[in-house]
Amino acid sequence: MSVSRRALLVTAAGAAAVGPVTEASAAPAAAGRAPASAAGQVGTGATLRTLSEAAEYAVAKVRAVAPRVTGFPVGTKFEKWTYSRGGDWVGGFWPGTLWMAYLYSGDDTFRARAVESARNLAPRQTDTTTHDLGFLFYPSWVTAWRLTGDDEWRTGAIRAADSLIRRYNPRGGFIRAWGALNDTANAGRIIIDTMMNLDLLAFASRQTGDARYLDIAVAHAKTAQRVFPRPDGSTPHVFDFDPDTGAPLGPATVQGYDASSCWSRGQAWGIYGFTTMYRRTGDTGFRDTARRLADYAIGALTPDHVPVWDYRAPQQPYDIKDASAGAIMACGLLDLHAATGRRAFRDVALRILTALAETCLTRGSARAEAVVARCTRNRPGEDGIEISLPYADYYLLEGILRVLRPADVDRAVDLSQPS
Ligand code: GLY
């Protein structure tokens, strides 16, 4: 994309704060054609109908597939789910998807399945080998507690938060992403994804009255805010520190193209995560960071509104897609609209969700077990290129429900704004 086009989009999005968003201001205008409804008016009856139909499809698919789900879906192979017994980093998303299906349909079968699936994550409460505890326990156990009131979920989620804070490095002010605590490899490595794990700590502080959890979340978020965003609002996937001194070493990547690129799912985690941290703390600096990341990602979107896997991949804008990045980004933008009042964020979120509904669902395949296709797990690793991923299904449903049933999403994950 040319610099002038990106500048135009950012300027136009800013202008939208004081006036209605026009098609030109919110829809990327590079070469290629956007689906008709994605490029046209948003928030209309047609958009809402498209999203309702996508939700109906998703819920019907989950209902049909759930009886034969034998573990935690991690991704598809030949359109069928493959599973992890222990949950890998994604174990929160299947129970989370079941909770969303329950909220949308009111069908108690989904609720029973969500409870059963979430219970299987219990051994992970004490897992100190990964930062993924928020991904694992928020959409599953925190939501379970919020929807059922059963205390086992609340105490389990707090136990998971206890495991997560053990990964905090006070010298660098960060939560290490990967590796066991006694493993020196990766000890100074942080990743943008961790922004999504911090809400578990905010939850634990609210529930216990112990500020320590939120303090660590804020310290990590401030470090991330300092080292990840580049001047143009893009982010690398990874940043390394000297784990002994806490001195910054520099950016890197694992799932993006290279250290100077912008992995689209990581950028989406950042938009969502910084907005959440604003809501939990009232620190407007986090909201500003989320805006910068969002402006960059909006400017980098292709006209079809389905993110390429890395906004700076060599073949972009014609590179392979990651629909999961779109679903996560849409949720983050809806949240950011609520936090800023900037209409353009909601308009782009609706365009993304519409595009996912129109061009990425598995509707055409009787074999498919997932809802969303065209997701990419790890392009540099040649692992899972344009497959289905459980977080795409989860965030597609969360995003559509944020539009159609915001009160239900609030009941599940707590969308409250700072007081
Ligand atoms: N958090 C890992 C990923 O997004 O692939």
C-alpha cells in the first residue's frame, strides 16, 4: 500500500470522530473489489441480517459437530478438527464457543457441553510453563463463573492467575511468553499476544482485592506499549530483553514474516488487548496505543476486508489470508469504538464481520467441522496455511454477538467501561 493511501485513511478515520463515516473514509480503496455489502453502507438492516445468518450458521455447525468433538480443537486437517487432550494454548476457545452458542440460542445443551469441556482444563491451573493462561481460562472459566455463579470457576481462574504472575520478570517489567521457568531459552522473550492474557490478572485483582495481579498486568502492558508499536502504529510479533538485566535487545518474530514486518493476528491481539487494559484501568495511554495499532491495521486492510497473514509479507496485498486476525480485530475495534466513540472503528468492524460472513464461512462444504475457513496458524513454520482455527470461530461469534447482543457478551466477558 502507498504511504499516501494510508495517510488518507488515517486522516479520514480521524475526521470520522466529528462526522459520519463515508464509504471512502472507512473502506480501504486499493486495487481489487470488495464484496458488495462490505463496501457499502454498514449498520443497515442488510448488515445485521448477514450477521444473524452467520450466527445461525455457526450455532447450527457447532450443534452438529459438538457430539463428536473428542478434545480441544486446535486446527483442521482436511476440514476435520484435530485435537489436543490438554488444551495446548487454545483450550479456552472450544468451551468459549459453546458459551457463545448458548448465549445466542438459549439451548442448555450448549451450556452443559461448555461446562464439561471447561472442566477438562482443570490441570492447567497450575501450569507455569506458558503465558497462555488468559487464553485458556478467560473465555472458559471466567465466563463460566459469570454465567453460572459456581465458585469453582472463580477460584480456578484465580489459581491460573497465580501461575501466570510467576512468569513476571521485575527487572524488565514483563511476563515472559514461552518456556518453563527454569529454562533459560526464551527467558527474555515477550510477544504481542500476551496482551490478551492480562485480563485474567485484572479479574483476579477484582475478585481477591489483591492489587498485585493488576500491577503486574499494568507493568507488562507499559513495557509492551514502550517496545512494540513503531511510529506508524505497526508492531513486531516478538521483542527480546536480557532476562538478567532487563535491558531491551530488540524486535524479532516467530509467526510474522520478519522482525520488521507486521503479523496481522499479532496486531489484532494488540488492538484488543490494549483496549481491554484501558477498560480495566482507565489509563487513556492504553486506549491511545490501541487507536494507533487500529489505525495502522485499518490502513493495511485489503478491500476484501480479510487480513493477509502479515501486512508486510512480500506478496501482500495478494498474500494468503488469516480470517482469524479479522475476527479478533473486529472484536477489538467494536470495543475501541465503545471506548472512544469513534464511529469509523465500528464501521470497519462491521465490514470485517460481513466479509468473514460472506467470504470465509465453511458453508459450501458438508465435510467441514469448523465455522470459519481461510485462517493461517504459522506461515513461516509452514504449519496450518488457510485452515480453520478454533479462535476464529470463537471471535467470530463473540464479534457478531457484540453487535447483535452486546448485553449477552457483557454477561460473559465483562465489557464494562472505566468509571
Ligand atoms: N497466540 C498464538 C497465536 O496467535 O498463534
